Amino acid sequence: MSIARTKSQLAFAVLEAQRGQLTLPSSANSLVLAGSLTAGQKPNYTDSPEINNTRGVLARFADGMSAGDFNFKIIPRPKTAGSEPVASALYQSLMGQKTVNAGVSVSYTQSLTKPSFTLAYRKGHMVFYCIGATVTEMTSSVTNKGPVELNFKGKFMQRISLGDDQVALAALALQNQVKVSDAKRFQVGGYVYNPACAANGGLADQNQPSGQGYLITAIDTVTHYLTLADNLDFDWALGEPVQGWLPSQQTLGSPIAARDASLKINGVEGKVQSLDVSIVDLANYIEDEITTAEYPTDYVEGDRKITGSYTSYFRSEDAAKFAQGVSNAEYQLDFVFGTAGSRMTLTLPRIPTEIPEESESGPALLIKQSFTALEQSGEDSASILFD
């Protein structure tokens, strides 16, 4: 039995055609993680109130499943100008809308609605599909060292888990059942394949022509048979692997270094020591309906708030910021990551000045400028541009 390694992780994010409907990814939907992906969804229980002559709990009742949570980091990876960057589904779920200007730029702007996506990933001996996912927060803290990192957090409706296993009894082509060693490792609704099928010359049998694995429609945890929606294309031999399906991962785009980051204040590049930004764009998952559905099946878009700060050495021209903080003079911020042709820009067009805070760094004085982004006319407090 092998112990799973922390770096045995890969992930994909693909927009869903219908909210909460599993959409299988392709290699083009690959993410490049900049740290361990964490996700979880646990059932809730209520203890029985029945009285008996005992000090223990007599029974527990399973409640509806709460929405799951995920959290991971990536480095922004633009591709060529006018083509969608790596993790496009994440930016669109956060912001709401995407506009592609072919050969020039891709922009993500705000909307009253948030599209959902499927987050599919492998971690150790498991493959997971997180369905009906939305990004509810993106944060970044940048200095002049290392890469620019974006931390994404969010929620999802349902997670399907598929553990690595093997064929326990040879299965013939044109049959739709496979006996595995432990059927409890799988869930209905997941997709499986044989990554090393001898009858296919050692190549994968992943259900042609779709090439996206075989859908599990039923599981017998006593006989350990998986019933599939389609017949096998090839014989599966005893001992061959049975795994949750994912496409091959591609490392696309180019990561952005922090040394190529800048902050523009009203179009003029500022001299800053560090900068932080947080976009919180909530989705409230419906968890309190009386229904036979085991998981949340919908969500309502919640409130949005964009905040942050930037710290700089206290120069003489900064003295005006104290009076401007009293009058709330407004300005525009542009967080520019990368260079032309491989650049990500987060624009906050309306920022009221706040009174800065002073601090010390050795012999030098620093000032920290906090901010909260405001709407201009509605759904326009921020935009993200790749060009």
C-alpha cells in the first residue's frame, strides 16, 4: 500500500452549462496550483431528543448537507493576448461576465449573477468532482519577491469522490459492469476509466468517442460491482487499475513574477513597498429547504465588498493624503501584474481617500493607505483585464 504524496495533485475548472450540473473538463481547463488544494463537505446531524433511562444518545438524524468549501492558490498565467488565461472559469465566476476581444484582450466585468463551475481534481489516491461551485473570494498580497499569488475561496453544492481501485474479476468488452475490490470507494454520478488497458495496447480505455470515462449509474457494495451507463470498449483484465476520470493536465501560459507588478494611482505608477487586495463576492447556498435532495441545489448572489491597502515609504508628496483623507477625494487604482502581451490588470475606478496610518521600518517612516472600492453607476466597482 503506497502513501499518498502531497504533490500528487492536479486540478481543473470548467464553467457549467446549467447551475449545479456536472461538466467534465478538458486539458484546456487545467489549473496550475501554487499550493495544496483543500476542499470538504460534511453531513450535519441532529441528536435524538427521545428520553430513555440512559445518559447516552439513542440515535442521530441526518440533516441536509451544507454547501462545501474550497481554498487554493494559483499564480496568474496569461496566454497570448486575446486568448483566455489559465483559470478563466475562476475569474468569470468571481466577476460575472467575460468579454473576449480576439487577438487583443479578455476582460472580466461585474454582473448581478455569478456563473457556476465544476472543480475537478486529483489529490493522492482520490479524484473529486465539486459541482455547482462558485468563487466567493479572491485575495492577493504582493511584495517585490517571488511570484504574484492569487488565493481563491468558494463554495460548492456537491462533491463526488472516486478512489483508486483495481479490477477484481475480468470484465469483457460490450458489458456494462465491472467488479472492483472495494466498491465503497466510488459514488454514483462519477466517471471511471482504465488508464492501462492491455486489450487496448496498454493505453487507456476511457469510453470512445467521448473519451471522458464511463458514468457510474449504480453501485453494489456487497458484490462490489459498478454498473456503467455504457458498455466497455475493451476487455478489462484482472488487476488492471480503475480510477476516477480526469483529462491529462497541461501547463499553459506564463506565470507572473512579483517584480513585474506595479500600482498605478490615477494612471501614475506609485512607489509601494507592498500591496493587498480582497474581493469578496458572496453566494448564499440554499440549505434550509424541505426537499428530498441531499445537497443544496441553488444559490443566491449576496453582497460584494472590495477592500485592501498599500504601504509605501513616507515621501514629501504624500503629505497631501492626510487632507485628502478628510475630504474623501476620489481616485482610481490599477493593480498591474506582468507586462504588455502577458499582463493582468485589476482596475478599481472609484476609491475615496482614507487618512493614512504611519509606522516605522528601521530609520524610515512608512504610511499605509487603506481603501474600499465603490460603485460608479452599478456593477462597475472593479474589472479584470488580460492583455
